[in-house]
Amino acid sequence: MTPLYQSVTPYMPVKAAPRKSLHLAVRVYTEGDELYADMLDAIAGARSNVKLESYIFADDEVGRRFIATLCERAQAGVEVRVYLDAAGSLFWGPRAVEKALRAGRVQVRWFHRWHWRDPLRYNRRNHRKLLVVDGQVGYLGGFNIHRQNSLALYGEKRWRDTQVRVEGEAAQALETLFDAFWHNRRPLRPDIELPGGDALVTNHSRLGRLFLRDLYARRFGDAKHSIHLTTPYFIPDYRTRRRLMQAALRGVEVRVLVPHKSNERIAQWAAHAAYANLLAAGVHIHEYLPRMLHAKTMTVDGAWCSVGTANLDYRSFFLNYELTLVSESKPLVETLEGNFQTDQGESMEIQPRRWAGRHWWLRTLEVIGWAARRML
């Protein structure tokens, strides 16, 4: 694979290894029990190395299964590295998790633990979720490691999320990105090109702060028929709002799917502050009713898609470290589009007239949320 850190022309994708296939092999997961079982099987079969990043790694039934399997592989001589976010795992038993992993010979690092000499770094978080086994199999998406995603443990109210499994060159690229983060090497490029016009996009670079936001803005601007967006935290900046509104005004079907009940109430207030102008321009906003929606996916014109860890908000675009797969793979686009249609069928569309007549105290909460949007 060509080094990710060489100096290249800005916004030209870095080439991965020579292409062996024009098709990206991807498997999509929407159920935590199935995903966790497959991830644990992959870890258990590791022969060389296991590399895991997670925003939340809980000391619960799911987390302890991962701890046991990771430790077993480490004690068998496999190199096992785990990189966790200090803020994300703060209330999920981080000391117990670290103690158990280290006792099992797993290498553990915490991203941006709070320190009085640099307290503001705590606000820059590693929101990425990825697993790579032997550089051959990789996973990325919105799933954290906790029981909230398990039907068996959490029941019908489990979180609704999306994760993908990749193999071959895509898995190798994930390993490259993990290694860069582990060794604190800042790549110059925000994307790694994959077979078939696909790419892994990260903002762990000098150019990456604006790259994903601008990529989405270009896709919105080029859309001809449809934009279908799923995100748990929808707090679009001015440019993103403008592109979505412009697309709707020129006749593109723009539909945004968000949770009806959010685990971050202030973030939901901030999202509501952006609704009025979007609705007036013809953007359709749907609230998913059954449970907490945590998936981060998008399809454009039924021909392009994205799936990963980034929300459509200030934090994901400009503060957090994120990881997103963008693809023109027809099977992946069709799967994500099908999932969107299914979820939309279990949602309630916000009606512009009713929204305009909402109570004054709700508008007050929106002002509070919008004022705090850059810290959410």
C-alpha cells in the first residue's frame, strides 16, 4: 500500500494497493447481537493481531464478552491493541475495563484523558468505532460496545444502529488508519481510495477538518433525485442547511430521519431550532418512533452512499475524530436505501403547519440548545 503520509496534491485521494477487484465486499449489520457475535468470532480466530477502537466500551455483559475474548487472544501470543475514548467511556466503568484488559496482556490506551494542563483537549474526542483482525477483516460504523444494542439483553427498546464488515484492501486501509492514530501520526490526506471508486474518509489530518462537511455539501449540490439521510444528532451548520434547502427547492426529494426520543435532550433542542427553515424549503423530516436511532447513513440518487461514525453536526464535522465509508457499491447502496425505507415506515413526519404552531416554551428550549450546539 502506498504510504498514507506522503505529500500529495490536496483533495486527490491516496491510492491503496493495486486493485484486485472492482467490487467492495461489504456486509451490513443492524442488530447488535448478530454484529457482536461475528466480531467476537473474528477476534477469536486472530492469528497475528487485533486492533480495536471504540467510543464507548462498557463494563457490562457485552463488554465483558469482548474483554474475555481479547484477553484470551493476547495470552495466546496475539498482539491485541485497544484504543478507547476517555470521555465516551467515562460513565461506563472505565477503570474495571482497563484493569481487566491489562490483566489479560492487552495493550490499552485512552484518548485525551482530562488533564489540568490542557483541559480543552478533553473536548476533542475519538468517536471512531473500528475493529481490524489480522489486517484481513474489518468493521466500522455506529455501534458502541454496550448492552444498549442487544435485543437479548436490552429488549425491544435496543438502539437502532448500522455497522459494516469489510475485507481485503478496505480492511488493510482500516489497519493503516488505526496504526496512524495509535502512533499519533497525522496523515496529510483525509481519504484512502478503495476499489470501485469507494473511499475511507477520516478527519485525522490537516485537511480533514472540513473535508467530510464539504464532501457532503458537494453531494447535496449534485443530487438529481433524492437525498435520504439518517442521523441521531442533526445540527447542520449554515452551509449544510443551505445545500439541503437548495436541493429541495430544485425538486430533489430530501428526507431526514432522526430519533423521536433522543438520549441527548439538549442536542435534540438544537436540532429543532433548524427545522423551520428546512421544512419551509420542502425538506421532509421524519422522527423514528420505536426506539433510539443511532445509525449514521446516507444515500444520494440511489447511486452513492455513506456509512460510519459521523453525525450531521458541528462536533462530528469540526471537533471529533470520525471514520466514514463512502461508496458507489450498488449492493451497499441498495441495502442502506432499503433500511431507510423500512425505518421511514416506522416514523412520523413532522408537518410544517403544526411545527409552526408549536408552543413558545419549546422555542425557548431551541434557543438554549442552539446556543450550546458547538459543545454538544
